[in-house]
Amino acid sequence: MDNVSNILMTDQDWIDQGKADAWAEKPKQSPEHDPQAASMYDLGYCEGEIRRSPLTDKKRSKT
């Protein structure tokens, strides 16, 4: 992510980004220069590792 988009992201955006990265099995990429954003991203990433993506769950229920 670039620095311009980082400035415009809310705490919830960072949580959602962390979850999305975990669900996509991407490596954790916390923002380095913003401790608050890094904390929110890590929270989302950890939650995403625990819970599966709602899209994955919907696909499984259809089969």
C-alpha cells in the first residue's frame, strides 16, 4: 500500500484489510510508521486467521 492511501484509512479499514490479507493467506504487512494503524491491522489479521472469510463459507454451503 502506498502512503497516500494509508492516510485516508480509518481504524475499521485497517481491521478489514488485515482480515482480507489473512483470508487471502498473504503475509502480514502492518504499516510501519503508524502504530495505531499497525495495531488495528494486526487485530484484523489475527481475527481473520481465526475466522474464515464469509465468501468461503457461502461457497461451501452451496456445495
